[in-house]
Amino acid sequence: MNDALRVALDETGHTIESLAERVGVDRKTVARWLNHDHIPHPRHREAAAGALRRPIGDIWPDTSRRREPIWFRPWQEIERDAISLRSYQSVVLPGLLQTEAYARAVLAGADVITRGDIERHLATRLARQSILTRDNPPHFTAVVDEAVLRRPVGGRATMRAQIQALLVACEAPHVRVHIVPSSVGAYAGLNGPFVIAVGPEHRTAGYLDNQLQGNVVTGTDDIAAILAAWENVRGEALSHWQSVHLLTEMAKTWN
């Protein structure tokens, strides 16, 4: 738990509700800040610290010590706050659903990351997955191209374990996986992967990845374009249960 925030609330007489009102966020958002690993957006940190009459660094330690790359931090904060996440991947599985062995193979295969950095990035990726197992997790919908599941990332044993892990994840009521079959021709997914996040205040943000780093987009036109792409890829994909059946069959091929 974030003891520094809890103490500051007690000493100033603030409650979760009163701090939420001062900052201008939902009470559930402030409640999540009490988790040590949940760090508010910069503007919310500043407003909360002001209301609590504490330096920001006393409540939320220097974020430069965190393991994730600087360019990824804005998206990680958006991801943590999200009430829904929609992810399309055409090359690898979404990071939130990757096993440790699969994630390590993906990071090592990039051939641009040192061994020490691989472990650092791996730890960050695995830690992010806790958002799907916490109380009140976001609704997570993943659309994945079938080719992703046919590529032997990490070898046969790694792929078998990864697909089995996907099947377990699909049992959760807040996780849905849809596969775009290889029989589909050209579709919007060929233009690249993306993620759409909707926050507790219904703000929408998108995340686009490339070879160097990821970019967060929030502009109206950009969000409209990503939402249109989502409708296209989701429309080409199998239903969740059809996808589960296909995954079950795929798991057998990796024996």
C-alpha cells in the first residue's frame, strides 16, 4: 500500500472522496492511488500534492527510478487507469497476455536490447499484467492476427505454453480474444498494431508502436482514425468462442 499517501490523508483530514473532489477525479481513481504501484497522471499528482500540502516526491518517489523507458511512462499510467482496453496485434501477442518465456523470446529476438535491458524490460512487462488480476480490472479485448499464433516464437514448448495461457485468460469474464483468420485478405490491421484505452472519466487515448518507441495519441482526428481501424479489424475477426475453439486446436499443433 502507498503508506505515504494514506498518512497524508489522515494528517490533513482528507478522505478519498474529498481528495477526489479537490483533484477533479472519481473516488475510485484516488482509491487506486493507495496502491504503491499505481501512480497518477502528472497533473493529478500536482493537484493532489497541493491539496495534501506535501511535496510530490514525498508521496510518489522519483519516477525516474522506475524500470520502464521514459517514453513508455505516459502510456503505462493511462493503461493503469483504464476501465477498458482494446488491443490489435499483427506480429506478436499483446504484452498483457504474454507468458514470461514468450516475452523473453520477443525481447531477445529484437536484437537491439542488451541482456541486462532484456531482463529490465521483461520485469516491467510482467508487472503490468497485474492490472488484469486486480480488483475491478479493465475490460480487455484483444484482436490478434492468426499468423501471430503460427509463428514459433521461443520454440514449440514456449508456443504451446503460451496458447494454453491464452486459453486460461479467456476464462475470465473481463478478457475477450478474437482471432482474424488467415483466410482474410487485406484489412486495416495490415497498417500496424494499436491499443485504445478508455479512462475512468471516459477520456480516450491510443497507443501506436514502432521499431524505436511507442507514441500516445489523444487528438480527435487520430482517435477517430484508430476507432475506425478497430471496427474494421474486429469485424474481420472470429467471435470469442470461435477463437477459443481455434486456440484449442492450435495448442495441439505445438505438441
